[in-house]
Amino acid sequence: MKITDAKVFVGGPGKNYVTLKVMTDQGIYGLGDATLNNRETLPAAYLSDYLIPNLIGKDPRNSEDMWQFMYRGAYFRRGPIAMAAFGAVDMALWDIKGKLANMPLYQLFGGKSRDSALVYAHATGSDLEALMDSVVSYQEQGYEAVRVQCGVPGMPVESYGVANRQQSDEQFITDFSGIHPKQEVWGTERYMRFMPDALAAVRDRFGPELKILHDVHHRLLPREAAEFAKAVESVGLFWLEDPTPADDQQALRLLRQHSTVPVAIGEVFNSVWDCKQLIEEELIDFIRVAVTYAGGITHVKRIVDLAALHHVRTGFHGAPSHSPLCMAAQAHLNAWAPNFGIQEYLVLGTPACDALFPSMHRMEKGRMYVSDAPGLGVDFDEAEAKRYQYKPGSHPVTRLTDGTLWNY
Ligand code: GCO
Ligand code: MG
């Protein structure tokens, strides 16, 4: 069996999905995703300029050898752009393998460990009242878990994860449009004074069953993160996400010494080497990598297995920028992983997105049901793809109230 051709598409409804299609001499094709939010053209170029010419003529069944070839062959190791490009190739080869075996991918990993995967949604409000309404609306849809983000009094509403008053909470998605970043303002003291009480109010209102998550989005220093974690302990959070940037991984020890709040980190990681210390020292409880920019299924499975040895559960990144292909790869891993924790999953299922990526994966009452179709279980409509073009975007930047550039 041989790979005969491969193509990359960039674009999608309101997002720039980077989609790889790998064709073979047996008529079977595989699909992969290299979407790196707001830097989409870079993994696309890595694919077209370097990887695709090296794929032609290779046996697509040897996905492990291909992974080693891409990783070791790059010489310069890791990095989100390269790992997203490798991720797309790896996913496409697994897709082909599943179609050849006539099995959904989760069967090739070891079968199902659960019938459905717990999902969390994003509840958000410009103030506490709006946040409560948002939580109610997700509960009514059957969600058992919600991430809660709330505007902080005295701080501009335009802050991470907070819908402004003009946006309906269900429709809230960060606006990344435009090459020049929008600017947000952050005040640590105000946040630290307000947020623990706000989270406690959500717990009081909704009772013990609701799984409450909160994302600090890398904004606190390690000492502040420890203080915050201690302050929210009585809320009983499902997780506290990215309390501090994890570049300095030993700094997380401080938080651990002061609090037992479960910690989730990893959405910006792209290899096992980025999370090895956090996992081995048991400094986190959930690993947040995404299959796309952490090198695909082959590499993420290794991370999941290492995590399992250290009681760390999965909580794969599932921001709205993720392609249905990435979400499908994660759905198969979620069905299998003995150490599955939760899946972030946001509104992807618009009619335009479903037309571009037809699939039988389904979401129902806050749970994800994996498709039984062979391979990834997602298709790609090339005719639909012609309707979309790349549109540049940027992550916002954050400044402290005195103008100092901070972590978005
Ligand atoms: C999350 C994330 C995202 C990121 C986004 C950046 O927990 O879902 O923090 O919302 O901000 O993925 O590209
Ligand atoms: Mg996050």
C-alpha cells in the first residue's frame, strides 16, 4: 500500500481549520488536522513544503515509523508548529488504518472503557447574575459540568472568557479577528478579592452535584496561585486551570504545598517533555494537551499512558478553534483511556461546520458519544471547502492596569 498524494486546505466557517487529506493507491484516504489557532498558515506550510513531498510513495500503515521520521528528521525538536503538522499526518495515517481494519479507532486502542464521555461547557457572565443565568441554561441542556468565568467589578468586561453585555452567553466565543491583537486589561488584586466569593456563590446556588471548573488563564504568579487555590478550597472545584504559567514547572510545588484543589494544565504544551515533570512529580491532576498540536494520536497516547501511572487524568483541550477532526481523535481516546477525566467541548455543530465535516459523533445532554464508523469517523467535503478562505486572526494581549504586558 502506498500514499499517492496529499493536500492541505485552510479555511472554514468563521475559523481557519487546517485540514490534511492523504490519498492512497487503494482508494482509501485519511484526514488529519493541523489547526493552530491564529497561526494556521504555518503548520500548513510545514505540511506542503516538507512533509507532503516525503509522504508520497510511503506505506501509510507504518504510522509509528512516519512519526519517528518526522520528529527525528526535523532535527530541531518539538514546538507547536511542527507538532501540529506531525499531528495532522499522524491522525490521517490512523484514519487510514481504521478504515483498512474496518474499525473505529477506539477499537484499535483497546476498546471502550465507558459508554459516553463527560463534557464541560463554558458558562460566562459580565457579572455574577449573568453568570448564574448562563449556568442555568447549561444545566437545562443537561450539562453536569461547567467552567465558570465572570467579569470582575472595576475591571473592563473584556477579559479572558467573559462575555460582554452585547453577546448572548450561549453564543460567546472569543473574538480573534484581525491581525492586530485586541487589548485586555488585568488587575490581579481585584480578581483575587472577587473571584473566590463568586465561585462560592455559584456553589451555594447550584448545590454539591454541579461540577465547577475555573480557568485562571496563566494570570497569577506562583505565590498568588497558591493563595488563590487555598481561598477556593471550600468551593470543591472539579479543577482550577492554568493558575500560573507552567514554564517554570517546579513553581507548582508551592501550590501543592498549600492546597488540595485539583489542578489542570497543558493546553499550550506540545510534547511529553513539556508535562513530564508535572506528571512525574504529581503536581497536576488533569493534563490538557490537544491531539492536534501535541503531535497526534501516537504521541498523545504516550502522554496519556505516562499520566495514568501518576493518577493524572485527561481533560483534553477543546476550545472552539478546534477542528471536528481533532475532536474526533479525542473522542476515540476518551472512549478508551482508563484515566479519562473530562472533555472540553464547545459549539462546533453549526450547520456550516457539519456540512464541511460530516460525522456521526454526537453530543447529548453534556456527554459525547463516539462514532462507530471506521477510522476517525469524520469526513471532509472538498466542494464545501471551496467556500472558505483563510482570514488572519490574533490572540488578544493582556496588560496590567499600568500598561505592563501580561499573560493572555
Ligand atoms: C480553554 C482555553 C482557550 C484558549 C484558546 C486560545 O481553556 O479553552 O483557555 O479558551 O484561550 O484556545 O487559542
Ligand atoms: Mg484554558
